[in-house]
Amino acid sequence: MNHIIHITGNIVIYTSLAGIVLLFLECIWYAFPRKVKNTCPSKRIALITGASGGLGRQYAFLADRKLKDIDEIWLVGRRISRLNETAGLLTHPAKCLQMDLTETAEISGLKAVFAEGNISVRCLINCAGFGTVGSSSDISIYTQAKMINLNCIAPAALANVCIPFMHPGSLLVNICSTAGFQPLQYLNTYASSKTFLLRYTRALRRELLPKQIRVSAVCPYWIKDTGFIAAATAGGESGIKDFPLSSNVKSVSRFSFFWMKIGLPVITPGIICSLHRMFSKLIPDTVLVYIWDVIRHI
């Protein structure tokens, strides 16, 4: 038994060291994107979904201040008045797109828009998403389907549309969640959708590594000032008593924006989500669901 434990410990240590080395090499690879010959000048854009408020709005402000290789910022959301309000606060020219991202036909239509406008997508940040807290049997089929469409299908469809218009040095970011690290009863569909998005983003990163397109997943803990908690619990009994130690949108966006520019694969912008990520790798799911039962009643 001691021999098996020793071998297992060595495997964990050496694979962890290999992961650190590979991550360092990837970041070096991203730091020096190769030049692409382009005889026809293109308009370089940052495309941000969910820009009506919350993280999307803050990322728009950060892109406006910190991205030097963009000509225009495109804001996508459902509330056009809020998009226009955000656009008015940017120094870059902004284009507001009122879209329902649960309709893949609207997303696929962007491909023709990009081609006609000779667009180069330098940054895609997928912030649009929503969750509903409660028993899976009490959440309607319509709500669950919409959640899966917006949290899973829409980011994959947007990546599919944007990747042909991206070049070395471009940035693709999906806002996942610490909920994606484990099964979460009474947050089941949302957490499961974020698990999909996290795995999808990790695999997409490896696919796009040869093209030097940086791909990151941001996995925050509860954020108290985005409206997510209020919307998620609007249906009444949620199965979760409180949302302790919640973070705020400015700290999450600033921390994650710094690391996504470097090209970190998974970004946990806070102590709670970082600890959750670590323990979810060490503790079996069978135990984690019972720990969650305790936490959600605190």
C-alpha cells in the first residue's frame, strides 16, 4: 500500500510540474504573436456580449482603456438603451447590436457582416448568460432550454463565427463560473451549463494554440452587483439561504482582464473561487454535493 501511495504521489507531483512548465511555455508563445500579411486594411474590433450591464459593461470600459490594437467596440445585448448608454461612455467608436443570442440564426448572420465590413476580431468576450436557482423539477422546460442555449450554444456559435476573422494575438474569453467545478443541486442546470462551457473553452484553447489565439475561461464566485442573484432567485424558494462573501463586478473584471491578456487558461478572480477550484480537484463529487448541502443552508 505504501508503495502505491508513493507512486501515486510522484505521479501527482510530476504531472503538476509538467502542467506549470507547459503553461509557462504557452504564455511565452502568446507573448510574441507572429505577423500576418494583410494587403487589405481591416477594421479591428472587440466584440462583447452581455454588455447591457454587469461584467459585460465593465469589460467594455476595460477594453476601451487597455486594448491598444482595436478600432471599434461592438456591444451586444437585449436592452438597446443600456447598450447606447455604455457606448456613450467609451472613447472608442462603438456599435450597439440588439440581439437574442438564443437564436443561432442571429449569431450566424454576423459572419456576413464581418466579411462585408472586412472585420478583424481582436477580442471576443462572451458575458451573456443567466441562471435560475431552485429544484430542477420546479424550473420550467422553457427556462432550462433557454439557459442551455444562452450559456452553452451561444458562446460556441459565436466562437465558430468569430474564429475565421481572428489572427495571432486575438483574445477569446468565455465567462464561466466557479459553479462549473462541481455538481450543484438546486443550481443544477446552470452549474452543468457552466461545466460544459469550461470544458469547451479548455479544449478550444488547445485547438487554437497553433494560431496564437489566446483563449481563457473566467470562473468567478457569486457577484453581488450584477443582478444575477436577484434574477436567479426571483421565482421564490431557491434552495439557497444566502450568498456569503460575494465579490463585486469591478474587482472581478479588473483581475481577470489582466490575466486574460497574458493568456491564462482558467482565471479564478478571488480567494473563494480559487479555493473551490483547488478542493474540487481533491475531493470526490460524491462528497462535494454533501458539502454544498451544508453551505447552501448557511
